[in-house]
Amino acid sequence: MPKILLVEDDLDLADMLESWLSGEKYTVEVANDGAIGLELLRMSGFDVVVLDWDLPSMAGIDVLKEYRKGGGLAPIIMLTGKSEIADKESGLGTGADDYLTKPFAVRELSARIRALLRRPQGLQTTVFKSGNLELDASKHRVTVAGAEVHLLPRDFALLEFFMRHQDQVFSAEALISRVWSTDSDATPEGLRTAIKRIRKKIDVHEDETKSAIETIPRVGYRFRAV
């Protein structure tokens, strides 16, 4: 489940966009202040950032500059009431990937997010396979040997993240950061519980050492590609 950071100080607009994007099966984190948005960008990984230009404490364009200066690579869509070509050139020249002028249709924002996620550095596909396990992110569907299994929404997001990054090792803290919201009450124990639930659904063997999700002692977890 792709993770989106929405930085918007218009509370009504932020609430509406959060609701819409959550309904589109994204994990959405919201900041209503530029400095807080930059802090979240530095703390956690995001697949797309939707960033307003006019923000309290720190303008969106300055958040963008600082994020890119620090090596941040997540694609960024700027939201703004500025429609002058010079303003668009400024935003795109600073490192924005796209630009949406207010007011806009939420469907257009969704379309632009999907386009950014299709880029080579983003999420290239929505179907992930390993052995007899298949996950279709667009249909929110998991099958094992052709039989559908049902996961809780957060467990689905966790398995999707693992399958997008097969054979890579992640610490518990990294997994919590990438899959859960920063302000959630997620804990390493909660992560272990989620992984146990997933294993019961997808593993052919009951032996944990043969699980598709491998525990690396004192390090973290890895999804074994087959």
C-alpha cells in the first residue's frame, strides 16, 4: 500500500483529500505546517508527497528545496493557487515532479499520483508473485496456489511492502516507519503479531524457519523470493 504525505494547511481540504486518498487504498499521513511536513519527510519514507505552496512556518517551496538538498527522492506534486508560468517554472526547477493549480478535481490528483507511481523509480507494477503466492495491489487481493486468502488492511499493506522489496532486510523500526503512520501506536510487538497473522495465511509449512517472511535475529525481517 503506497504511503503518501499530504502537507496542506487548509483543514477542510486536507480532511477531504485524506478521506479520498485513503479510499483509493493509500496510507495517508497529513501535516498542516511546512516545518512539520519537512520533519516527517526526514523521519519516514513516502512514495509520493502532495505539498501545498503556501504553508505556515515554512513555505512549500522551501520544504521542497530542503528535502531535495538532503537527498530526498520521493516524487512531489505541488498544490497551489499560483497559476503564473514563472511560478510553475520555479517549483519544477526546484525539484517538483508535478504541479496542480487550485481548485482541482480529486480524480485528477489521483491520476497524477498514479502516473508518478508508475515511473521507473516508483512502483512499476501492481501484481507481485513469489512461488504460489500472488498479491494484486490494485484489486486488493492475495491468493495462495490460486485460492484467495483474506488479510486485515494493515497486514495486506505489510505483505505488499515485503513483496515490493523481496530479499531485502528491514529492521522492525523501518517497517513500522514505512507501513504505519508516524503518529500511530505501532510497536515491534504489534509488528511481530501482524507477521504471525500473515504467516498463518500464506505459508505452506508451519515451521517458522521455512516461512516466506524470514526473521533475521537481532536485525529484522526479509521476504524470501522464490
